[in-house]
Amino acid sequence: MSKQQRGLGKGIGALLGADADLSNIRKPVGYINKEVVTSDQPRQGTADVLRIPTDMIEPNPFQPRMNFDQEALEELGESIRTLGLIQPITVRRKPDGRYQIISGERRFRACRATGMEMIPAYIRDTDDQGMLEMAIVENIQRENLDPIEVAMSYQRLIEECNLTQEQMAIRVGKKRASVTNYLRLLKLPAKIQHDLKVSLLSVGHAKVLLGVEDQQLQEYLCDLVIKDDLSVRQLEEKIKKLSQKKNESEEQGQDLPEEYFKVLEIVGKYFENDISLKRSSAGKGTMTIHFSSDEEVHKFLTALEESKF
């Protein structure tokens, strides 16, 4: 016996009826009972969601986000075309009658790209400091900023809003230790900050690198993490071994330049770090390598032949 074709299902059918038109259900969200804001209308309250002409809205000059993913914006735009803007943006009213975004610039850009002429928005009355605080806190709470954007946002709150780290931690709902760790990231070289921004390096790796004083060595170790896909633990071990070798050299009265430690690190990885180096004050010295098999020598030779030397 052939099975009878099922419809919408008992629950949905009972609620909507057999002839329910799903296209009506999926119509874009509207704000039918809201007043449309224009410059020649009297001042309105801030508790409701109002529709504002797109050409009366300006971007946020305090926007903490520096990069907007174009593909993600296009995907959001497609969603808005289908369902409308579900979550209104938040703006403040300017003296000239225009509006400035406090939060929701990504949504605003997507709406503008779809050709929307009116955008739903909450209106808040605030000064520049309040706007900066709200914009930064809203973005941080969404947890979609990269680590350097978060750190720079914290720094702006401290400098431009005259906040202490303790006060700022309360504002953003974070522990003070977490805030301090993010601020320390701004002490890293620009190259490492870039690698953090593009997710080539994790915050955990960056914290470990902050324990290395020499900037060139920091950058070298950063490249090593990316090249060899080192874990945080492996990076700590690398730094520990380099520190031990440096201490041994200092005990022998040697003051080795950082380049020597890089040589020890690069060559040592082919011989299980069983390598030592001695250098006189005149710059002369010896390097001793201990190998446990012909295979180790072969791998080292192959690496030399495939390099640009």
C-alpha cells in the first residue's frame, strides 16, 4: 500500500491550516507602527525603534573595528533582502539633524549595499565620550574583534575616556588581568601584531613571546611558530633551550650575539639540539655538533642543498 503524502505536519497544520502560504510568513520584518524620522519633524523619544532615511546616517568616527569582511557583508545583505533587518542599529542625534552610528555599522553597510532607503534604529542621547564607550563595549561584547583591535580599543578607553584599568575592566565586563594581558600585546613588534590580526599566531603564543626581551629574537621565534606550526608548549621549550645555552655561554665569560643563538637553533633541530658553540672576545671560536646517526647528517645536508645558500 502506498503511503499517503504528508503535508506540513500535524502541529504546523493545526496552527496554520492546510492552505497556509509560507511566502507570507517569510516576508521581511517591518516596523509598521513606528514614526519615520526626518529632519523637519519634531524631536522624538529614544525608547522606540524608529525608521531613519539611510542618507541621514553617518558612520561612527570612533568605530573600533578596522576591517570589514566583504564576503560576510554580502551574506548579511542577502539575509536582509530576504528577512529585513531583524536587529536595529543604534544611533545618536547630531545638532544638524543627522544621525551618527553608535553600534551596528556592519548592519548599516549591508543595508546600504542592498539599496534600503529606511533603516530601523534606536536613538540614544550621548556625548562623544559616551559614544566611544558604547561603541567599543558593544563591539568587545560581541567577541568578533581580532586581539589587536581589542587591545587598541582598551587603550582608547583608557586614554580618551580617562579611565583606569580597573574602571575599564568594569565597563567591558572583563577581569583586570585579562585587560592587562591584552594591553601588553601592543608592546609587540608590528610584524607580530600583524600575524596576530590575521590569525597566524594565537594570543597564547604572543604572551610567551612577550617574555623574550630581544625584538629580533621575538620575530624569529614568531616565524618559527608559523613555519613549523609549533604549539604554545613547544614554543616555551624552544625559548627555554635558548635561554639555557645563553646562560652556559655567560658562565664561560662569553657574550654571544643573538645571531649565534639563531644558528644554534636552526642547526640544532637536525641534531636533537646536541650542539655547542664557543667564541672568544676576538670573534674566533668553534662549533661542535654531535650526531647519533648517518640519517641526521643526511637530513642536514639535504636541507643545505635545498636552501638558497
